[in-house]
Amino acid sequence: MLKLKLRYTICIACLLLVSIIILLLPYLNSNEGKQEERRTLHAWQQTEGQQTIDLLAMRVNSTKRDTRCTYHTCFDVFNCGYNDRKTITVYIYPPTQYTDADGSSLTTPISQEFQEILETIADSPFYTDDPTRACLYVPAFDTLNQNTVRQDEIGQLYALLPWWNSGTNHLIFNMLPGSMPDYSTVLEVNTGKAVLAGGGFSTWSYRRTFDVSIPVYNPLLDYSVIRQKSYLEKRKWLLISAQTGLHKEYTDVMWEVARKETKFLIVDRCKEGSQRSISKRCGNDKQYNYPQILQDSTFCMVVRGARIGQTAFSDALMAGCIPVVVADGYVLPFSEVIDWKRAAVIIREDNLHTVMDVLKSFTMERIYDMRRQVLFLWENYFSSMRAITMTTLHILNDRVFPYSGRKYEDWNVIPNKLSVRNPLFLPLIPPSSQGFTAVILTYDRLESLFKVILQVAHVPSLAKVVVVWNNQVKQPPPMTAWPNIGKPLKVIKTHQNKLSNRFFPYHEIDTECILALDDDIVMLTSDELEFGYEVWREFPDRLVGFPSRVHLWDNSTTKWRYESEWTNAISMVLTGAAFYHKYFSYLYTYSMPGSLKQWVDDHVNCEDIAMNFLVANITGKSPMKVTPRKKFKCPECTNTEMLSADMGHMVERSECINYFTSKYHTMPLKSVEFRADPVLYKDDFPSVLKKYKNIGSL
């Protein structure tokens, strides 16, 4: 009996032990998996130690750089695409310290900048620890600075790499190519068919579709401590040259220009005793902090130095200063994907003496756009070694998978963070059976209001009329007094007299299309309104209207100015007579950025400008003007009763544009020289052939 009890106890203990193991197994596996993941993530950091080799005895033959390589001739795409994510895979060779037979080092210690490159790759979604499944291979030899590289030996060490294959599908980083006295524009190492991410390419050394031109990062400056200025801030200088050690041929020309121009500042490195400070510049008998002085200028010179690639280019971008590049043949960083016409000025070396004339021709509107683009490019592609490395990998990835790669807009267009995006795509062509709802804002002009209602009632596509009654003192007339138009007519009495009431998304509006009307727009014909609705059906994501206006930049006041429509371009259509999608009413009421709606209600003006800003900011598109009609005046009103007759009206409207621009941190309005007219408009055809007969008269 005792033996049975003992056996029973042992069985129970075994069962409990097995149960505990089963319960702990997932946890143990997860920890083991995490440890394995950590080992895998940075497997390249597990150095193989120090190796001593005799290159002379081994007779290793390195392969010279193939200058004829293109993506289609030297890149093997068959090693790429092992995963379903449409991304390349990158393998990093374990770093190894090589010494020759006499004990001298064949490789340089890894710099902090190159360490950041390797860590960025290892932490990126491109990394793989399996060399058999790699698309790209990165040797762990630091070649960022040509001056620290033993050229012949590094080329032979490349040939010793197990997956070298004459450099095919290998990626090598270099920022400072060449050495004294010639300073070649390419790394002077036998790299075979390897892809070179270089910081000093010229058009003669750059292999298009194959190499990647990268910027020269400045490790001596702490970019993180520099406060970024707004692109709208005024700058003291138009142009600054803050480079050091430039050739006398260039400095003589610049000093000749600077003697005639008070807005051109030339500074050079200060001599403080026997030492020179990196963070100081001197000029005009003054001392300036560098690179902060660059933020006081609109444009910054980037002139060819001993090397064609300069840290001055990155410094200018960091400061939000538009670079003026004077280096013939220089391949600008990431120029394969970045449109530098939007952010830089390129001047030929022979035309250096004309630099101020060129820069003075830029309007402030263009300068603001370029400054914003400079800051956008800096923050996304240049601000750190990590950003530079990831940009390089994305460019290479887009070459291998072009159909899933980034488009021009993804690289160059600033994403609008302030806009509220439509979660659903607007319909391309709304159903014609829905028609539109006319929303008429009124206060106390019954006679004119009734004329507008009767006029719009003749439009075939009208579905309903909604009158927004803004008079808080006087009650609207009884429904028996309103015109009988044969269509639904709803009067909504508001609680406060606000212009923004016209854009409220009332439940009474059943259609997608809204026609916003003022109660004095009696001159539009039914043909014009019907044609305007047909145009909106083709462009439902735009404002489609009749009276138009334009915004212009005033160089004398350095502000935006509101102008009438008597120009060749328009950028706004007034919502006194305009079609738009009901979705924009929701955005205007609930999601308009900043305090714009409050500004409109407080100033009792500019609600139409605010709607134009909103739609252009959301869609990035211009409005649509319909027919050439320009006389939009209230014939029943005296000049003293009309808001637009006020002498300060244009000034106040201009103030609205500048205030809205400051809140959006950009100018979203798009100018366009375009108008929609019927096909047979003003053609010499019998009127019986024309669908819209009564349209377009002034």
C-alpha cells in the first residue's frame, strides 16, 4: 500500500512539473526569440576580431572601378525581391580589423559617422543577417574620408570579401573623395562594379542610374542646437558668403560685387592669435557666430572649393537659407529624386559677377516657397547621418521596385499637415438625378431675395431652396408670403448673425451639390446656373463660380494684396454665387485650421476667402470660373448700402488674406488662367442649335 501511495505521489508531482513547463514554454520561447532577434538585429557588430594577412604573399588582385556601369549593366536584380514587402535586403559584413605582416593596420577605425550609417541600416526594414538572401552588401570598411584610407590595400581587402564578385551589388559610402593635390571627385579605390554613395560627384565621374550623390555632412557643428527660423521672417542680408579657403579667383569676383551691393555680406574664418575658431566668422570689422549668421540671409553662396562637394551646402539647408551653387558640373545631392529648381539657385562660374542681378529678380512669393522647400528637404533628407542613409536606401529601393516606389510628389511636395483629408474619395461625377440645393443667405432684403428665388427656380437641376435668415430682430415672413416655385423651400432662422451660417451643413440639404447665393445676385440667368452645375459635376472637388478674384504679391509692402477679377488670372471665386460639395461645409464648420472661422465672424467679412483657402488647402487645386460675366452688383441697392462699396473693403480683404496665410503657414491659393464656357459659346450658329442660349452677356 505504501508503494502504491508513493507511486501515486510521484505521478502527481510529474504531472505538476509537466504542467508548469507547458505554462512557461511560451514565455521561454518569447524571451529566447527576443534574444535571438537582438542577436540577429546587430549580427554585424559581432566582430571577428583582428586578422593578420600578407597581401603581397596572397597576391590579391583588386578590380578597378568600372566607369561604364549603369543599373542595367552592373546591377544584379535577381538577388533582390526575396520578401513580399517589395523592399531590398541589405547585409552588413562583420567589422574586422586587418593588419599586415609588420603589424601596421590596413583599415582605419570606424568613425562615429560611419557607425551611425551601419546602425541605421541594421535598424531599418532593409536589413538582413542572411548573406545568401541579400540584395545589397555593405563592407564595414570606413571610407567616408579619402585622407584616412590606404587606397591600394582597401581595394585588395574588398576582393577578399566572400560575396564580393567584382563589387556587384555592393554599396560603398564616401563623403570626402580625392586627396592632395588633385582632389578627385570620386573615391580613389578599386571598387569594381560597386555602387558608390559619394559626396563629391561631378558629371564626369557620376554614373547615372547607378551611383548615388549624397551631401557632405558637417560633423563639427551640432545642428540640433540651432533654432529654426520661420520661412516668413525677414532677413537682413540678401546674400552671404561664409565659406573659408576659397580660391582667389572666386573671392576677387565676389568682393568686386560686394563693393557695389550693401545686401551682400562676405565673411571668412577669424584669426584669434594662432588659433582659428570653427564657429566664428569675421567680416566688416565684426565677428559673427557660425552657422547662425546664415539664418540672417535669404541666399547663401556655395562655391567650388578644393573639393567640389562642400559642407557649406548642408549648412545652408540647415539654416533655411537658399543655396546659390557656383560649381560647374557638380551633381547635387540626391538629384535623382529631388527637384533642386524648387530649392536652390544654380549659377555658372563664368557668371558669378551677375549673382546679385539674378537674385534680385526673385519675387518674395518665390522666395517664401523656396525657403519652405529648403526646410522640408533638410528635415527629411539631410538633417542627420540616419536621414542621409535612409534616403540613399530608398533611392536604391525605388530603382529595384519602381512601380511601388516613391513618386515625384512623395519626394518633393510638402505634405499639408494642417489640412483635414477626406476619408472617402469625392465622387468623380455625382448622379445627375440629385441636382443641387440653393442656399441663400439673407438679412433684410425681401424684394431682392424673392427675385433671386424666382430666378433660380427656373434652373432644371434645382432640387431645393434653403433660405438662411440671419436677422435676429425681424422675423421672416409667413410661408404664404413666399414665392410659389414648385420646388421645396425651407427657411432656417439662425440664432446669431454670422456670415459663417451660410456654410453650416444643415440637415435640410439633401444633395451633394450646394449653390451658395447672396440675396442680391439677380443678374444670373437660368442657363448660366444650369451650365455652372454641369461644370461642377465634372469638377466636384473644386469651387465652381461666377465672380472671381485674384491674390497678388505687393513688393512695396511685402504682403499679399486682394484684387478684382480684371486680370488674366484668378485664384478665388466668390461664394456669393458658387457651387461646391457639401463635404466642405462640414470641414468649414468643424475642422477649419486655427481661428479662421472666429476671425470671419468677428470681422463680418471674408467668409468666401476662407472657403477658398480651405478648398485649395485640401485639394491643392484652383477654383473654376464659369462664363465671362463680371457685373455682379445689386441693382436695387444704393452705394451706401453695399458692403463692397466701402472704401476700406479692399484693404480689409487684403488683411484677411495675410492673416489666413499666417495661420496656414503657407499660401494655398492656386492661380489659373482658365475659364469654362459652353462649346458653342459665341460661335456663329443658329440659337436653336445651342443648349445654353442666354449665357455670358456682360
